[in-house]
Amino acid sequence: MPRAKFQTLTEQMFYVLLCLTKECYGMDILDQVPAMTGGRVNVGSGTLYNLLEQFLEEGFIRETKVEGRRRSYILTDKGADMLEKEYQRIQAQAVDYRRIFGKEEP
């Protein structure tokens, strides 16, 4: 059975939405993701623009400006809810890991 679309987010999806908590252009996101992750996560331009299109269709983001080919976006309430849901899922995974391996809470 295929996974429901956006049931969970990939790292790239998560960080793209995180960037869009403030209005920015696609090119800004290409710079911000590696900067905020210390280079651990990168998003290619093809992947980014595909994600932006999908996020627009799902109502996770909205377009704020169009200047020729440059478009800026910002997170919607629905997108913020999805980002929070994913954050809670990641937190639950960390709790499970610490429980299984007997790690103390930080």
C-alpha cells in the first residue's frame, strides 16, 4: 500500500517549509537550507521547485510576489500545522531512541 502524500516529510521538505516561516524567494531557500544545517542538507533547484509546486497545490504555502520569473512564498497556517506535526513526530522518535538505548534526557 503506498504511503499517503505528506503523511511524513523528508528532511528537504521539512527545511523548505522551515525556511518559509518568513517570506522568501526560491533562490533564498537554496542558500538557507545548507546554511541552517551546516551543509548536512542540500536541496537541488529541480527538487526545490517541484516541492514548491506541490506545497502550493496542498495549501502549505502561498505565493506572495511575482517579479518576472522570481516568485516569493510564505508558509500558510496549514503548512505551519504540518511542520509542527512533523516536529512532534521527530521528537517522539528521539524519545523512543533514548528509551531503547537508556539515554538520559538532555
